[in-house]
Amino acid sequence: MKQLLQDSSAFSVMLFTLMFLLIISKIPDNYRVNVFGMEYKLKKVDMLLDVKADSTAPAEEKSSGSLSRNSYHLAGSLFAILRSGEAEKDAVSLAATKISCPMPDVPKIENAENLKNFFQAMKSAGSKKVRIAHYGDSGIEGDNISSDLRKNLQAKFGGNGVGIVGITPVDIQFRTTTNVKFSPDWKTASIRPTENPAKLPIGINGYVYQPIPNSWVSYEASGRYNVKSFALAKIFYVSDKKFSVKYSFDNKPDVTVELKASPIPAEFVLDSKGKARIVKITVVNPAKTYFYGVSLEETNGIYVDNFPLRGITGQTLKDIDPAILKNFNKLLNYKLIILNFGLNVVDKNAEQKDFVWYENLMASVISQYKETFPEASFLLVSVQDMTKNNGTDERVIKLVDSQRKIANKAGIAFFDLYKAMGGKNSLLDWVEKGLAAKGEVHLKLDGYKKLSELIFNGLMDASNTVK
């Protein structure tokens, strides 16, 4: 009788789960829901996706209006709904199952001797802050890859805090480490060709944000990826006149401070005098003032600044004024700059037989950045595997070869992420292991975690061999 009851209970649970999934699968594509005053758009879930014939990999998204990037499917939609409030923590703890995916031996970082400056700086992370700028396309949106790289580096070398976050980031609905809210009256421009008609001065993260009186932004540490608190909030800005901001940590009474005029990028440090989880900043009376983001940080150690630039190939980085970059470097003193592009190079060049044009453009970008950040090491991370017609897109193989040539010509380190994933057709294996979704450009969260581990392990291996 006891066994019969147990079997009946198990069957009931299975039946309920199946009914729930069937109901969810009937939600139409782009169905809108309102949760805690915020509107989200859900992605249609196809329960039979894994048994249907493969479809051609879709072009990368070119607009930023919806929550659902293709890679997230049901998990991404549910995660977005649960982001507000404590429900997220419970859901994440239940859903975060360890995925076993045997990987090939991680290839060594090529030209690793060019990372010597960074490895030397790592040794002093206990007594100073060592900063990394992680540039990439939409593959690093949501703090993907950066978040796990940061977590692993900070666990080993110290540091606490997520680093620089923009004022109006386009990925706030699936950013995993920081909950960002802002008033709708900020004017935002970026290095994307059509997004800066007024030619505003772009900052180090590829963006610039212009407030009006009482524009505000708030940041909350999500508690995920060990991002639980911070002590300092550093505001980066330029302004033709002095102006005031109000700020509060953890919803305490506002404090008003005056920031000096500065024609070049400057920082103003807000100190919580302890550990804080939330900071809200309101611009009281801006003159001609531009903001470039806020850095959330604390102790000495390593900080990884996540700079995602949706839809670009990397070549437009040259459009950031080198003088602005040099002033940022005086404030931040970067020791490693990671360039993590390639999805859009393949996606937007369907008829390209080679990528010589891209080699020349990126070599020029890297040359400019090496001059601008003379003490930084550089690491070029290749494009990941991408599929077309149920196999690796042959353009990926050609692009990886071109990216290797770019690194060799520029004299910087190179990490073959395509090979690290397993090489030809490896993305199909990642789909089987639950790290990616069939027919998608972007990976699942566990897939990005695995990519980050591959890069981290490559760096640690190289640090043990480079003297």
C-alpha cells in the first residue's frame, strides 16, 4: 500500500508538470505581462523543438526592445518575471542544477607572453585594484561571461563589486549581477552609427548619458555571482559647470553633494561607510553634464568591467575619442583589455569569402588602443562556434583564422574559443548538453558560464608559464 501511494504521488507530480508545461507552451509569442509595475515580453516556448528539424541560425537581434533574446526561451522569460523581489532567489536555487559537460583539453592562450603586464599586476591585487575591461558584442550582454570571470578572479585574488555599470543599459531585464532602474528622461547615445546624431562625447563603455533636472538611477546588487554588496559608488562624468546630486545608500535619507566642473572625464566617489546593497543617485541641477556610468566596488583586488555593445563587430571602438580614453585610463589604470567579438562579423556578411577587410580594420583598432592604454595587456577572444544548416558555419572557421592573424599582427594574446568549445560542430554537442538551444546564436546561462571557465582556465594556465 505504501509503495502504491508513493507511485501515485509521483505520477500526480509528473501529470501536473506536464499540464503546466502544456499551458505555458500555449502562450503566444511576444505576449506581454505586467509584473511589479514593469512590462515584459515573453518568448513562445516550443516543447517539441528538440525533435523538429533544425532551422537555419537566425540573424542576431538588431533592436533592444524585448526581454527575450532567443537563447533564453522559457527559462529566460520566467527568470525575468522573478527578478523583482525575493522570489528570484528561491527560483534560482531550485533551478541552478549542475550540468555535466565533458570538455576537450583547453587550448593554451597563444602569444601568452604578451599578457606579462597583467600577470605582474595580478600579483599586487592584494594591495591595489587591478582592472579589466571586457568589450564584446551581445554575447556578453547581461554580464554574461564577465560575471563568472569576475567571480573566479575575485575568489582567487580579492575584490568585491561588479565594477562599471551604465546608466540606461539595454540589457537590464536579463542582467544577472545588478538590478538597474532609472527615470525615462535620460538622453542616451552610443558608438552604434545611428545612435549618436548629436555627436555627444562617448565614454569608455561606448555610451554617454545626458540628464535633465531630477533624472535618477539606482543600482542594487542582485546577490548572484557573489555580487552581494559594495562600499563605494564612483560616478564618472564631464560638466561645464559645477552641479549637485542627491544620493542614498540602502534607502536611507538623501545626502546632497556638489560636483566640480570638469571638461575631461572625472570621478566623484560616494562612500557608504560600510557595506551597501542599493544606491540611488538623483541629478539635481545639471548644467551641460554628461555621465558615463557608475562603478560599484569595495576592497582591493580584481574588477572586471562588462562593456557589451550590441550589434557591432568591434571596429567602431575606434570612434571613441582617444583623449577621452586616456583620461579614463588615468582614473582606472586598466591592466587587461579583452576583445570578445565575432557574432556580428559572421552574421552580417553572408557572402564574404574571407575576412581580410576585418583583419585590417581590427588591427587599426588594436593599434590605437595599445597606444591609449600603454600599460595594459590585450587578449583577443575568437568567435564561438555558430551553426548553419545543421553544422558549423564555414565562415566561423575562416573568421577564427583571421582573428588569429589579427592578434599575431598586433602582437597581442589570442584565445581560440571555437577550439576550446570542441571545434567543428561543437555547438551541436552543447545543445545536447543543455548549454545552448537549437538553431540559436546565443547560449544559455550555463553555456556562458562554461565559456567563462574556459577563458579563466586559459588565463590561469598562462599565468603559471609566463615569467
